[in-house]
Amino acid sequence: MTERVKLIWDFRGPNAQPIAVHHAKHLAEFAMSEKLQNTLTGNEEITSMHHIAFLVIEKPLMNTLRETLKPTRGQIYDD
């Protein structure tokens, strides 16, 4: 399988959790509309005041999607 990258959007503050959940929903819709293969979307709690939304993609798509979606950061994704 191709190496994959986790694009991450950070949300902080008292409303971070619902914002991250909502953003992850839009990332899933984007992946579906663009017919992206082997993607994974979701959200995670880092602390009670810091949540993230993420989109896991294949590494060859990283540069294009980074420019389009403007994530806060990214990292190599390990299954």
C-alpha cells in the first residue's frame, strides 16, 4: 500500500469538540465528492480544550490537497 499522510486541523477552546466534529463531516463529504480512494476521516480529543479533525490520504495527493484544504499540520500516518 502507498504511504499515507494525516492532514490535521486543530481547534481549541470551549467549542473545539463540536467544531472538530462538524469539520470532519465536511472532510468526509469532500473525500466522497472528489472520489478519493483509501481515505479516513474523523476527529480526536487531544485535551478537553483541544480537538482535531483529520483526513488521511495517500502521500501522492498531499501537495494538491494541502493547497486546496489548508490543514494546520500533517504527519505520516501509521495504521
